[in-house]
Amino acid sequence: MYSNDTSKIDWGNFSFKTPIEQFEKKTLFNDSLQSYILKYIYVQQDYVFENIFEFIITRTKCNKTEEMRFYFPVRISSLVTEIKIAPSYFIPGDFNLTNDIQYLIENETKHLFLNLKEGYWIKK
């Protein structure tokens, strides 16, 4: 179960627009931003292999509401998985991070680390 198995789902042909029954959707955090920088931290004991993480951030400014969505799957199995995508800057739009998330397995502990390249959001 925690052997760093790779997902058998073909994420290249997976549509995030189409709900798939095998995935449970739950809200982990809901808040309004006072800043353009998202520094959200979530710590929980969940087995996240083959789950999809979706972040939806809304901002209302001058009576206009804008939305930023970004999402990615966890494609490798691990006992401990750490996801670090902060800081994330508010940019209206829809971002599929499936091919941008970097996976690093620490050899000694077999922990899995997911992150984005430093400065990722600045280049958008």
C-alpha cells in the first residue's frame, strides 16, 4: 500500500471537467482573501494516493467576482505525502497543474514531496 506505486489511471486522458463517481469531493478550507497571496496550510492524516486536489479561490473587488482554480492528482503512493504549493498568487483563471507538479521521493524515509518550481506563479 505504501510502496511508492504509480497510479494506473491515465491522467493524460482524464477530464477534470467531467465528475467521476470514484472521487469524493470535500471542502477542506473556505475563506475570503484579504491578500493576493495564498498561504494555506492543511495537515491531516489522509491517504491521498489517486486523489485530486482542487483549489478554488474567489475574490470580489469593485463588485466584480473573479475566480482562480487549480488542480492536480496525487499519482504516487506514499505513507507520508507533503504538498507544498505556497506561496500562490491570485491569478484569475483555470490551471491544470498535472504536468507541473514535481514529485520527489526521499530515499531513506520513502516520503513523497509534491511541489511547484520556485517562482511558478510569478511567470503566469
